[in-house]
Amino acid sequence: MRTTHYISKETITLETISAILEENKLLALSEDSITKMEACRAYLNEKLKNQDQPIYGINTGFGSLYDVKISTENLTKLQENLVMSHACGTGDRVPKAIVKLMLLLKVQSLSYGHSGVQLETAQRLMDFYNNNILPVIYTQGSLGASGDLAPLAHLALPLIGKGNVYYKGDIVSGASILKTFKWEPITLQSKEGLALLNGTQFMTAYGVHLLMKSYKLSYTADLVGSISLEAFDGRLEPFNELVHLVRPHNGQIKTAERVRTFLQDSELILQPKQHVQDPYSFRCMPQVHGATKDTLDFVRKTFITEINSVTDNPNVFSQEDEIISGGNFHGQPLALALDYLKIAMAELGNISERRVFQLVSGLRGLPTFLVDNPGLNSGFMIPQYTAASIVSANKQLASPASVDSIVSSNGQEDHVSMGANGATQAFTLINNIERILAIELFNASQALFFRAPLKSSSFIEAVLAAFREDVTFVSNDRELYIDIQNAIAFLTNLQIDDREIYE
């Protein structure tokens, strides 16, 4: 039986969202949220009844049309026109997991009672979420500044019986899904279209999804790097706590501690070494992986603030009797955080590929390209090429999107964040990191066969035993893309306790 998460003023965290998704919880509004939203809507209705002055986005046009007054009888048509005209997305479809997050985060933002939407509108968004009805949204179209206008317009279209949705494996029209559930289209009231379209939920949903994956990949990089360290017959001294306490960056300390934990009771790490130092890609894992961890914590703080915020415009303050047109829809904090996330995660791929290069180079008693009869067999020569190709692509994707801006809306919107482009770039880049780490694990597992009979730690041996059920030892050349695909699937499905990931 599905349990319910009540959307409220309580801070929503990555752990909260992870639990909502993993446990397939239903969404509902708390009594406090209902009270606030009803009071805000009632205030707005009363304001329009008693005031003839133009209020931006409520009884005026939008963007550079802010000074065009709209008559009372046309306010619903104004909001519907806004949703339809702004649904200009194109390109690839947004992944369903991110659309589902967009629904959750949009309701969360509306629930604070500063947006003026009807309860019916928020409830319908939750109905979509609870019944896994996911609007079809496109990746291209948002400048990340007036809110994510185009993507959020596509999110809103099915409310009025327009657009398309995913339902039970098919794409169906917004009109047909309303008929299926015997729902009437929402009659949008003043400001509602603007409240739905203004907001940062496209960027934020990508960011939250990618942060959860990045934390897991950060743990995975430590684990795979430790396996490579063993395969390369590396030294444990660079992970000694004393080294890191005199340069006490939190991520650095955590990485070294994690590697020491992974390597407890290893025979390989304790055997006498013929070399005094390891290359940086092994020796400096705490410093490099650790810097990424510290970046993740900064990005996390930014996104937690955002998902617990009101991001539409104008903001309605019923108790203060104020309706203020501001700029909370501007995505600059997210744009910078997404660019920083891209750069930090790209570095995990950069250093991983260097460890792969070292493992196939015929050093430390390992055969060239990790295979018997090199020459007849190419062995692991080309997986390193593949990793290098992906790393190079990531360097291009990691270029900051936020340094760009294009004037729009006849000059009224003269600085934009481009955070939406950063979000979609980050999606590709971070999925690439999983592929690079999978190639490293494939190489490290192969290399460790040549270290027998010495064994790694009991923990690493258990991980490798599971991995080798899908990816076996390569004796002679075979179609390695199948092994790489299996290695990626292994990392994707690797179960890690949230306490390990987020601590």
C-alpha cells in the first residue's frame, strides 16, 4: 500500500525526495498549505474586485507587453493564451524521471501561498503525479531567466486539455487523459498561467536528479579507484589520516577515510612495494575526488534552498497587502551551480581515465593491455580510447553555460542565466561519468586476475565476485562493447545505502 507525503512548510531535502521516489509515495497538501493557498487566492480575488489599477501578469500582458491592460472578462483567456503560446519547446524529450520531479517541485513551490493558484490546480498536478501521468516536455526552449517558460508551459498544457502526456507506456493527448479520468479542464484564474510558467522547476528537477546521481557516482569513484589502486599494486601511505588532517578539506578527509575502509584486511595493499610513489591519478585521489565532494555540498546547498522557495512572479503577500513584481524566477544561482557541478564531475572522469591508461601500459608486472599474447590480442587497448573520447566530450560539455546571455522580449528580459542549457549539458556529462567509471572497473577487474593468489579486501572481493558474474575474464579478444554495457548496468544497479552516499 502506498504511503503519502504531505507537502508542507517543512524543509524538503534530497533524502526526502529520494524516499518519495523509491517508496512511490502519493502526494497531498498539508492542512497548513491548504489554508495558505486558499487565503492567497481569496485575497487576489478581492484585490481584483476592488482595484482597477494594472497589476503585472494578473490583469496585464506579459514580458514587454507588461503595460497592456486586460479586461476582467478576458482574464481566463489571457492565462490560457499564455500557456499555449509559451509551449514552444523542441529537441529531445525530457526523461520521465525528471518530468515527475518537475510536478513535485512545482506543487512544492506553489504550496507556500504566495502564488495565487487555486487548490484545484495544485491538486490536478498532484493527480498527474500520483497516477504517473507525465506531460511530454522538450529539452530546448528555456533561457533559464523568466522561469523555465517553455518547459513549464508544456507541463501545464494538460491541465487545460492540451499537449500530450505519457500514460501506461503510451503518449496520449491531454484531452484524452482528462476523459479517461473524467476530469474537467482546469479553468485558469487570474495569474495562474503565470504562476505555472514562471519558476525554475525544469532546472531544479534536473539539478536534483543529477545531484542524487552525482553523490552515488562520487562514492562509486572512490570504490572503483580503490580497486584500481589494488590492481596497480599501489601504496596506502597517501591515504593516511595524518596527511589529510594537516590540509583538512572535508571532502579530502572523507575520501581518504573511505579508501582506507574499502581496503581493510587487503593482502595486496600490505605487500612490500618495489616503488616509492604512485602516479597522481592514484596518489591524489583524496585531493581530486575530495574537491568534487566539497563542490557537491555547495551545489546541494543551492538546490535545497531553491526547492524550498517561491520562484514565480509576481509574489503575493496577502497578510502584508502587497503584490510585488520581482525576479525570483531568474535562474542565475542554479546556472552557476550547474556549471560548477559539471566541472567537478568532469574531473572524476578525467582522473578515472588516467588510471585506466596506467593499468593498460604494461607497468608494475601487468601485461601490456591486460591480456596474454598481446599482438595477437589487442586486449584492453581500445576501452581506454573509448574512455578518452568520453572524457574529451565532457571537457566540451563542462564549458560554462552561465557566461552567456541573449536579450529577449524586446529588451525587457535583457539578462538571462542559460541555466537550462547547463542542466541538459550536465545530464549528458554525468551519465558519461558512469560510463567512464564502468570502463575503469572493467580494466581493474581484469588486472586483478594477474595479482592472484594475493587477494584484495573482503569487501572489494565481494564487489568483484558480483561484477564477474556479468563481466568475466578476457582470455582472448571478444566483443568488448557487450562487457562495457554490462559494466555500466552493474554500476547503475549497484545498491548503496543513502547514509553512505550523503554523509
